Amino acid sequence: MKKKSLLDLNRLELEDFRAIPKRPIILFADQIRSGHNIGSLFRIADSFLLDSIYLSEYCVKPPHPEIEKSAIGSTNSVAWEAVTDSIICLKDLQSKGYQLIGIEQTDQSQSLEKFKIDLNAKYVLIFGNEVNGISQTILNLVDTCIEIPQFGTKHSLNVSVAAGIVVWHFLGIH
């Protein structure tokens, strides 16, 4: 066994990446403050051909050294938008047929493995602030919340780790 070389990975050129169809999944960052977490969201979106990323009013935004360190250039490949009003933005996406899915532990959350993915649906996956989670005003808009089952003492995953797990599930290829 040997590791694959960069040539073996068959990585797309930037122009080719931009031209191919993307999955109808948007990552929405609600007040995520860590540039490393935002950069990781960009890498996830690039890796799995997601439509785009929306960054709420109080998120750190590119160009930023912490973002670039984690994103390793994916801020150039992934479409993204800095949002000036999260509520208006999310309502607009809902009106365009996107289902708003909060990734949050609430009294009505369903467990990730029980959520039935419709591979023809369009989703906005909403991830919240590292300390406070998704803001209540946004929770009031979501179509549903899902949470990742956890079994230890913390019941808290890093937002980028949670995003990777949830996105993989939403691809429906497991």
C-alpha cells in the first residue's frame, strides 16, 4: 500500500470545478466567529461539490488569514455570499424551494440517521455559533432541526466536524 500522489488524485482545475454542476446544498453559517471553522466549511463545500456558502452578519469572512489557512484555496473555488440580513436571506431561499435544516440540539430535533434525505430536494444546512448555536430568530424559520447522536460527556462537536458528518449523510452515498 502507498499513498496516492497529487496526480493520482485527479484533482479538478479551478475552471473545470466552476463549470461542473453542484449539489443543491447550501451551507449557512450563523455567527460563526472562528476563521478556522469557516475555512473548514469552504473545504467541505469544495470536497463535496456543494452549491455555495452563506456567511451571516457576524461571521468572519474572506479574505482572512485564519480562513485561508484552513480553506487551502477553496475560497476561490466555492461560491459564497456575505449576508447582510439572515432572516431575509433565509426566507428568500425558502421561497426558492430550499428546505431550511437547522443542525442543532432542540426539543424537536430528530436524529440525523432518522432524517430521510430526498436526493431531489434542495437544502440549506444551517450551522450555529461555536458557543450559542443557532440563534432563536433563525430557529423560528427552519423547516426542521436535526442533531448528531452523541454518547459521551460533552454532547458538543466542533462546528466543522459536525458539518462534515452532516454533509456526508446528505450526499446519500453511504
